[in-house]
Amino acid sequence: MTAPAVVQGGLATEAPARKRRSRGLQKFLRNRSAVVGAVLVLAFVLLAILAPLVTPQDPLQTSFTAIRKAPSAAHWLGTDDLGRDIYTRLAYGARASLMAGVISVAIALAVGVPFGLIAGYYGGLVDGAISRATEAMLAIPFLILAIALAAFLGPSLSNAMIAIGLSAMPIFIRLTRGQVLSVKTEDYVEGAHSIGLPHRWIIIRYILPNVLPPLIVQATLTIATAIIAEASLSFLGLGQQPPSPSWGSMLNTAKNFMSQAPWMSVFPGGAIFLVVLGFNLLGDGLRDALDPRES
Amino acid sequence: MTRIILRRLMVAVPTIILVSMLVFALQKLLPGDPVLAMAGEERDPAVLEYLRDKYRLNDPIPVQYVAWIGQVVQGDFGISLRTDAPVTELIAQKLPVTIQLAAMAMVFALLIGIPAGIIAAVRKGTTVDYAANVFALSGLSIPNFWLGIMLILLVSVEWRLLPASGYVSPSQDLWLSLKTMLMPSFVLGNALAATLMRHTRSAMLGVLRSDYIRTARAKGLLGPAVVLKHAFRNALVPIVTLVTLLFGELLAGAVLTEQVFTIPGFGKLIVDAVFNRDYAVVQGVVLCTAIGFIVMNLLADVLYILINPRLRYPS
């Protein structure tokens, strides 16, 4: 992109950008595994949204006549130790899992990207301070940091999301900073400087859009990690609290009835596996579609 | 080379200090009064005041930090509020268990991940490559605690082949110890095998395209010799560093694996401490993990320089 594109603002860059976008979409659609990933994710999103419509029961409704029943026509995936329908709880649990995945990554992005932009753009002391703090956070393994934070905040689904989001934040600071460093030296940024645009405007209008693609890929893959992390925290008792359903907390109860009621552990875990697989496939596909080097 | 290594070491020191501040701050953010938890039923203000004094909780926070870090430097992480045992002793007790688990998991990861990556790269685009990729992606997507539960169901409950849980020290009964650890270490190693496979594959693909591989083939060397002696050696550089960096993931994964298989290790220690509000233990464990991770990072850097001669001289 050359100087005129900068002077005319977005207009001149719009047409090639649209062409690039549709080429990316084509590449994405040709990638069979990415489409499988998208379908898997979409299926679970629909299940979560439509949970009240597609499930026969109340997720909290206990029944003493239907305790630990194997899968049947009445209970497709069986019932749990309190006679609650597992399929229903799975559908409502999808809400907790997907929400945890998306919201915690949104937190990580909302906090991490501005820090990364500032560190990369301004450099110097600010960069030094932010980078050292990022390194310190990255030195604590992701899940251990999340467990410690969740414990300190107190066990609940929203605290688990905050804990996971904060633990994932350093990844985004580092990624954004690195991207900014490479974009900063481009001609169009220099052009923006030369016509006297304010720093804030350059960061938001010229740098941010150009560092977005790798961030989108990383965010998609981090949703997968965050869903597993939420399930792990709930499994340990630090996430969603009973009786509200979450896949991790369902597994936490299920492990006490492993041999008597194996279906209690098979299905929630299978659901985690499928949705995480979906996000991983989607992220890999997006990487191939958005990476200009891969043609 | 020594100079580069020394410089890396100098960078690691402020990181460790920052981590220690972070870990210390975490505790201060904790809701609830540790003194009330310690005192139990006791609510006598004099007793509470005595406890606050004893654990220096009345001092300003920076003073508390300096006192704490002064002890930590001497290897003293304080006393567990729950069991009254020194935290250092608890960590020293549990660490070997987790090291055994992690080491066995790493063996699994290397034995599965590296050959699978090499074969996938050599047979790029074939069914074998496709199968290896599906395996890797599944490995990355399966929550390891669920895999653990499923394996216990199948191997221990259904087939009655291996013990479902517990821990036996190798000094007590080596064979039984290995048998008990087999399933947990496979569960823990599985995700690492997937990561290793993907990196081995892409590193091998990069190397297999290079000129010297074409030369090796052109002068008539046999396939396996080219792949293992010429290509794999050069692909090894990123893999070696990756293995050291995966250490953190192993420790984090161990938390859940130990929970599922009721193994009394490092991971179980932190979970129990979290639920017991045993701050000193949480602090000690998190700080130890972070220092271990930083040391492994340093080791990765050094190994990187050792096996890649191009990096030995600062540019």
C-alpha cells in the first residue's frame, strides 16, 4: 500500500481489502477440516441458544424415580445421581462452556491488546515495563495461574472467566506487541506520521486493523484452551457451582459414579472434546485462510 | 558463548523477582482473613492479635514482602497454616512423585510424537499423514482429566488390567510403581505427544526441502539414512527447545491428572492448599513452579546455542 491510499483514508484500501477477504473466504471454504470445525462450533452454539426449546426437561429438575438411569428413549443420554436428565444438562452446560470460552478470551483481548499496542508502538521504558511484567506472568503455567486466581477470587463461573481471561492475557500482549513492531515500520504508518496524525489515531486507524488477522487466529485457538480451562476449574470445584450445570462440574460428580453410571462421564467429556476440536479446526483453518504467505 | 548465557541469566533474575512480587500480591488479594481461618472457633481479640503479630500481618505490605522474600531466598517458604509442617518439606515430599509422573509422561510423548511427526512429514499428503494429523488434533482437544476417567473405566474397571489410582514409590516396589504410573503418565503425555508431532512434522518438512537433502539423495544415500541422519538432526533444534518449554505444560497438566488418579503429588498439593486456604503452600508451590519454568527456559536458550553453532557469536 502506498502513500495515496493513506491520504485518502480507508477509501483506496477498501476494494483490494474486500477482494482479499473473499479470497480468504474461498480458501477457508475449500479447507474441508475448517468447515467441519465451523459446523461443530455452530452446532453447539445452536444447542446452547435453543436449549429451552430442544430439551424435554428443566436442567435442575431432580427425580427420585429416575436416579442414574442408563440412556433410553425417555432420557437420551441417561440421568445423573439426582435423576436429572443428562441431555438437558448438557445443552444448558453448553451455555456455560461457550460463554466461558468467549468471555474469558474477550477479557484477555480487551486487556491484552491495548497493552501490546502501547508497548509495541511507544517502545522504550513503557515497553520494558510491560514486557517484563508479561514475562513474569508467562513464567507461571497457564492453568496453575488460573487455579491460583480462581481460588483467590472465590469459586464461581464469572470468577473463573476472569481468572482464565487474565491468565491468557500475556499471550495477547506479547503477540500484539510483536505484530506492532513489524507493522510500525511500514510506509503507510510513516506516511500517517508525516501528515501529522495524532498517535492515538495512528494506532487505532492504521496499526490495529493490520495486526488483527493473527489475533483472530490466536483468539479462536485460545477459546478452545479457555473452554478446557473452564471445564478443568469446574472439575476441580473452582468454576460453575452446583446445581447449575457445566460440563466440568458434571464430570466432577460423574467421577464418583464411574463404574455404576459410566454415561454420566462419557457424554459431558465427549461434548468438551467435540467443541474444543471444532474451535481448534476453525483456528487452524483461519490461520491458513488469513496467512498471506500460504497461497 | 559464556557471555550470551550470562546475559540471559541476568534477564532471568528480574523476571524471578517480578514473579515473586506477583505471587506475594496474589495472597494479599485473597478475600477472607487468614487469622480467622487459623483461629478456628477462637474469637478472643488477644489471640487474634497474637496470631497477627506472629505472622507479621500487622506490618506494612512492602515490609512483609521483604521479610518473606528474605526467608524464601534461604529456602524457607514458611509454615503450612493447615498442617504446621514447613512448606519446603511438603514440596520436597511431593515433588519426586510429580517428577516421576512428568518424566514418564515425557517418555510417552517422545516415543509417540517424534516418530509420528517424522513419518507424517516423509509421507506428506498420504493417508498416514492425515491419520497422524487427526490423532494430533484429537490429542490437543481431549481434556486430559476426561481421558483419564475413560481409561480408568476401560482398563481398570472393564478389563481389570491396571490399578485405577494411588501411588507406589519406586524404591518400595519398582514394578508396581511403574504399573500404577503407566496410565496417568500416558494421559499426561498424550497432549504433549500431539504438540511434539505437529512441531516435528513442520520442522522436518522445512528441512526435507533443503538443498543438502537433495544432494544426499542425489549421491545415492538410502531413504532412512537421509531422513534420520541428515534431516532429523537438523530438525532437532526446535524440537529440543520445545521439549524443555513443555515442562510448564506438564506441571499444569499434572494438577488434573493427579486429581483424577488420586496421586499425592505437587498438583494435588496445590489443589488441596487452595481449598484449605493454605496461603503459604499456594505461594510456595506457584513460586517454585515459576522458578522451575524460568530455569527450563534458560536451559532451552543454552541448549539452543549449544546445538546451533550459528548462534554462538553475537551478531
